[in-house]
Amino acid sequence: MSHWRRLVATLAHREPATPLALFRIVTGLVLLVTLTDMLLTETLAVVWYPIAHGGLVDTQSTHWLITALGGTDPSVVNGLVATVLACAVLMVIGLGSRIAALIALQCCLALLSLHPASGGGHDRLIANGLWLIVLAPADATLSLWSRARRGAWVSVAPAPAWVRYLIVYQIALVYTCTGIQKLGSDWWPWGDLRAVYYALLSPSWQRWESIAWVADLYPLTQVGTAVTLLWEMSWGLVLLALWYRATRTRSGRLRALFNRLDVRRLYALIGVGVHVGIWAMMNLGPFSWITLTYYLCLWHHDEYSRLWRRVRR
Amino acid sequence: MLDHLRAIVVVLHLIAITAVAFPAPVGMRRADLDNPDVQAAIEAWRGVAGAAGVAVEAEAFREQLWVAGSKMLAVRTSALTPLQPYYRYAGTSQGWAMFGYLNHTPARLEIHIDSGIGWEPLFIARTTAHTWRARQLDQERVRGLVNAFSWRSSRQRMRAFADWVAVQAVADFPAAKRIRVQMRTRPLPAPHELQVSRALAHTKTYWPEIRELR
């Protein structure tokens, strides 16, 4: 079989949509929490209102939606935020998720265009995630849609699996490219592996007032620096691990080793440690949570099913 | 037929997101070559090249990097031009360099007010003693904005930010005379120094923006 035909066959594979549904639900929750936090802290007006209305936006956005709605104006901003919140709720409950994700995506892109300097990598991850939900049959299960259509909240009806593959590729791409771009000498042995130590002391992101104790954990931060760099740069191995898992009946020592060690689980465990650590020590908004949301697609429906049975026992 | 079409779309998507995520010195400025942190990073890599048997003079190495980076960006721009609508409308843009370079002399935001008895601290970032409007000023998106000032970037935005602070101060302190918004440097100490001092020193200030409130 040619490579192309093999690819076509792989992308035509179908499986229960549980991981996609979980991805949909948690992305919706992250969106809800992110915007609610901006509302509660009254920063929504600061970063997205024009100067004349008490905000910091000093230029007209050229985003097509802002233009179509009549320009940068508090009522436009409020309307966009309300729309995103409504779409996020629809995504969480699983009703018209594709349309909701598409509308939320366009509104988010419009809002983020108002003040790009106040955004971060998490905004990109949220936007990437929303687009992938647009492509995914994500409300096929664990949704109001499933309840209304099939009479059950849960459905194991096979749905296209290729969006799950794209989600996993997306997060592997993020990590690999992030790792490769860590060229500052603080990330390397000749810079004494000080990157994590310095990052934790950065006043822009530090979460706690007292931070000097980080110096006592310096050796640990060095280990953290080395692990982070190696782990990020080598995320391509997770793709390989998933491939080996999907083709576990084939021969090969490396395939057997990967499946015995469960490389995917190892990378996910390190990732949870890294992101929970970042969240505990630094204020980077929803960065940790939206990144971990992508991990949900590292597992197949059958694995969630087994986990659920074990939890209920 | 549908299966083939799907495969084509998926391959195009993968090409698009990989191409735009591919590491490149986006935002590279000639002036950055004079930044001590950037120079230190380049010197370290020159050392690595030297150890591998490729000896190049420091200035020549920097110049080569600049030329290579510029060419890379030119190729990248051309290659990504036809894909821009996909990034713009589908939100598929990428760009990941979390803490690629660390700022060794970051700075924190400080706001002082003068009510007729001299400057008094109103908001000192990351302290619990001076927390005026901390809910807003500590929020992650405002931190992101101020982080650019910490890299001594976006001077114009700092002025606009000071204008905004002044408007809030007028509302909260109608009797006050002046407000000052500035950045104060926090040179990051080596671990053994911090283990002894047990405190982070804040030294020079820069970009002071003073606004009359009446």
C-alpha cells in the first residue's frame, strides 16, 4: 500500500468521540473562567476598551468583525464577550458545539486584535483549540445533543478520529518549537541551567510576594531546567509512541520498548508536573490549563472507559 | 473520494501550522545585538561552535547570525504569504518561545502619588503593602502589557498606560496633585547571593511618567 493510501486509511479511522468531547468541555470551561476572571477583576475594560472609554486601546482594530460591527466601542466589546460566554456554555453542555466554537473563535480573534500586547501564548492555544473543535464531532457524546438525539448522555458510536490526531500533533508542535527556541544560555549547561531559577524571580509573572526561598531550591530548579528543555524538544517521541501503540501488533524492538514503558504516559506525567508547578509559582493566566486540556486527546476512548470502570468499582 | 479530500485538507493544515511554528528569529532587531543578554547568549553559542572546531571572531559571528536570520525571515515571509488568510480567519497562527531568553535585569511597576506631602507609594507590583487597584494591575493581561516595559520595549504604550493610571487616580484621589508611574529594575542575583541576602534588591528606576492630576 502506498504512503498516501496508508495516510488516507489512517485518517478515515473512526472511534468513539470521548476524548474530543472532554477536550470540548474543558476548552469551554477554560474560556468561561478566563473571561469571568477578566470581568471580576474589571480588566476587560482596561485592555479592550478604547482610551476615550477608560481603556488602553489606542488604535482602531482592523479585524473584519470589529469593522463589521462598527469599530472599537464598549458596546461592541461587551457584545463580543457575552457571545463568547454564551458559546462557551454551549460547548460545555454540548449543544451545537461546532457552530458555537466557530462563533467563539471569531469573537475571540476580534477581541484579541484589540490589544495584542496584553495577550500570550495561551490565547493562541485557545484559538487553535476552538478551530479544532469546529472540525471535530465533539458533541457526539457527553452532551445535551447526544441526550436529545440518542436518548443517552454517553454514546460510543464511532466518529472520525483524525481531529484527535491533529490535537495531539498541535501540542507536540507547540512543545517541540518552544524547546528548540530556548537558545538563551540559561537553558544550557554552559549557562549553569539557571533558566527556571531566573524565570521564577521575574517580577512580571511571580505569583507570591516572598520568592527569595527559590534560591534554596536552586539545584531543583537546575534539574527542572534540564528536564523542561529535553522534554519539550523531544515531544516528537510522543507522536512516535502513539503510532507504536496503534500498531502494537507489528514487530520491532523499539515498538515493544515504547509500549512497555508507555512513553506517552511518562511525557504526560512530566507535563502535569511542569504545568502545575508553573501555575503554583507564576501567574500566566490560563496557560497551564489550556495546555493540559490538549493532553486529554492523548488517550483513546477505551482507556477512558477502563478508567471510568475502575473509578466506579 | 471524500477520504482523499480529507487527507489533502489535513496535510495542508499540518503544513500551514508547522511552517508558521517553525523556529525563526521573528521580531529580531539589529539593536538587539547590543543587548548584553543577547550578546552573552551569542557568545555561548560561539563557544560551542569553537569547541566543535568552527572558530569565528565574535563580531563576525554576530554578523553571520544577523545575515542568516534576515534571510531566514525573508524566506519565511514569502512562504507564509499565501497561508495568511488561514491563520487570520481560522486562528491557526503559532509562535512559541516560552522564556527562550531570560531577562536578567527585569523591572517591576511602581506607582506613587503626591497629595501635597511628597511621593507616597500607591502600587508596588508584587507587594502586599501597596495594592491600589491591584485586582486590575495584578491581572495576567495587565502583567503581560507591563512585561514589555520590563524589557524596555513599548515606550509609547508606557505613556498611554500612565495616562490611564492618572485617570483612575483622579477618580480615587480627587485631592491628589500628581501621580508617578515608573519601572524599577530588579537585577536578578546569582543563587548563592540570594541565599545570603534573602531579599531581592530593587535598584534603578526608568521611564518615570508624571501626570498632574489637577
